[in-house]
Amino acid sequence: MAIKKDQHVVPTGGKWSVRSTGSDRASRVFETKESAVTHARQIARNAHTGVYVHGKDGLVQSKHSFALPPGSSNSEKTKAGASEVIKDPNSSKGRK
């Protein structure tokens, strides 16, 4: 199983890039910070990881987490931007 890495939105030569933790290369470069953050959030939501948004000075301005709570299964998904877990109604867990 591959290690899931957080995404970082960082300034790059007047543009904004999205990079995985520890990566020297950007997965994608955007004209606007907003577009880069949207893309990074999609990646993190799908991988159940986090997003670190850096400012022009390189310092982290905010962090968004899409990680599943400990003990959750892959059939449970987080609601975008929320910390609550929404359980899959088709899951057999919790049914009598």
C-alpha cells in the first residue's frame, strides 16, 4: 500500500503549485492560488489526507484535513470541509 501524502500549495515564480509532501516537483501549476487550493483539496479529499496552504512568504497559512477518524473503514467518507464522518448507507455496519 502506498503511503498517502499531504498536499502543499506553494508559490512558484509568480504562480501557485501543488506538491506532495517531500516532492521536489509540482503535480500541477496554476495561475491563481484559489485554483491551486481547489485542486489540492480534491486530491486530499480523495486520498483522505491534508492540505497545507502556504503564503507568498512560504509560511503555512492554513491546513485542511480530510483524514478519516481512527477505526473508520474505506466505505466511510468525510463531508468536504467537515470533520464529521458520513457513513455509507449501503454498509452493513450498524445494521441489525
